[in-house]
Amino acid sequence: MNNYRIICLIIFSWGLFSCEPEAEKQEEIPAESFRNEVAATEVKVAKAETKSFDYLINATGKLEAAGQVKAIIEQPGYLIALPIREGQFVNKGEIIAKLDPTNSEIALEKAKIALKNAEAAFENDKLGFLRDFESGDTERIQFLEEQLKAKNGVYLAEIDLKEAQLNLERCEVKAPISGKIADLKFKEGSLISSNAELCEILSTSSLELKVNVLESDISLISINQKVEVYPVSDIQNALEGRVLGINPKVDENGLVQVSIRLTSSKDLLPGMNARAIIRAPQSNSLVVPKDAVVYRSGRAVVFTIENEESKWNYVEVGKDNGQEIEILEGIEPGSTVITTNNLQLAHQAPVQIVTE
């Protein structure tokens, strides 16, 4: 009985070990056969081209009136007339406010009387120098006149009269520029102190957009360069603008202020937000569609096609304009690059080009 069990165990063990090579033989399947069984990824392609393309400099800012001046009431007094309202257009030199002129008129009359008294005293003192004034000595006569006028206060009275006339004129506040009234501070009947701000006048016929641009892009911008402006009130239609000025100073954030003058200000108001696009043409650059560039572990990758397989290429990218991107190195001009289904694509994966 024991001999029978031993014989059975020997037969079983021999059969078990004889099966292992067969199992190993079945598992040795060539990798190439797996690749042939994987379905090809359908992709769309484009060519890497050397050409000129527009680099887009995007910046946002606020619209400002080309002319923006505060109207100041220099003379104190009661505001007896205010013929303006906010939003009203006024012309330069137009009267926009009147103060009670009573005190200024009285001061002017006093100044006139003081001047007459001073001139009378001067003429009286001239009588004591008749021989000198009749001598015909021009220098002597001029010297005496100056001395006697200064002594009798003629010069000072003349200045006081001019000041009184100026103060009376200041009772009428005139628009310093043509434009629309904004931020009106007072109402008719208000008691005004000297040098009080009445309102702002905005020259809305011409608007400017001030934006901040990276210092690295400022070399691509020049005076009178064309700009596309998209106000927040109409983000679909671009308005034309021109670069008016470039601040020669870089701020602490590495930004440079650029002023843009709009050629049209229809339906726009100062303070509105707007986006500017400045096109900077780049010549002889190798570019691909932006969709051709994917990022793996923080590095830019472009897949090309060779022998119906994808090829992984690390690239150095340059400027982009939202649709195309500049390739500094990594692929050759004329390469066929993959633009779709490339986010999870692997190196040497089978691909099929589709044109639809």
C-alpha cells in the first residue's frame, strides 16, 4: 500500500513539472503583436511653418477723458446762479456759475476812489517841481514821476484796482474747457469758500485708455501703433485706437503704463473698463497651432507623426497669439504635428489621420 502511494506521487510530480515549459511557452507573446491589436488613435494634423505671425499683447484698463479739468470757484460768496447740470455739455468760456457780486463791486468802487486820490496827490506834488518838469530833461522828469507816484501810492492804488476788477470777474465761473459736467458739488444758494471745487468737466469727445504692459513686451510697442479696443459694453466689436504715449518708467511690479487714444468714443463713458489688444508682428518664426502643444510634467511637448506612429518631442515655446504658438527648438519646419487627441497620447502609439 505504501509503495502504491509513492508511485502515485512520483507520477503526479513528473506531470506537474512537465507542464511548466508549455505554460511559459504560451506566455512568450511578442510585444509587436500587442501593438498591432491596439486600435489606432484618430488625430487631426497640421504643418509646422516658418512664417510671420502677430504676437498679441493683451492688457486691461479704464477709459479716461482726454481732457479732464476741475472747475474751481476762486472767490468766496453766495452761489446765486447755477445754470448747469451733470451730463450737460458746455463750451469753453461759457458761464457755469455766478456768485453774489455785491461785495466785489463795492471793493472795486473803493479801489477806483483810492486811485483817484493817489493821482490827485501826485499832481499836487508835481507843482513843487514845475521848473524840473518844464526843463525838458527826459531822464530827470521820468525819475521825478516815479518818485512822486511811489510816494503818493499811485502804483499801489493801480494794483489794488486790478485786483478788485479780477475779483469781480471771478464772481462768474467760466468753463476752462469744452466738455460734459461731472461730479457737481454745490446747489444754488450755497455759501462757497475760496478755491472750492465746483465740478469736473470731461472732454468726452476724445477718450484715452491707460493700460499696464509687461516690461518684456514694451520693446514691441511704438507710438501711433494700431490697437484694438474692446469696451466692456460691447466685447464683440473692436474700436480702433492708437498708442499715444509710453511711460518711460517701470513700476515696482515690472509694468509700464501705455496710453491709447481712441478714434471714436460713441456710447462710451469715462471710467468704463476696456481691453486692449496690441498686435506685434513677428517675422520668420516657426509656429504651430496652439492645440499642438501639450504639457507633461511641466514641460511643453509636441507630437509629430512618423511611420503612422506618434513621436514625443520636447520643445521650447516662445510667444503665442491665442491661436498659434512660436516654437524655438524641438521640431523641424515642415513637421506634421498632431492637434487633436494628444492629451493622453503616448510615444510610438499608432495613429490614423482624419481630415473631417
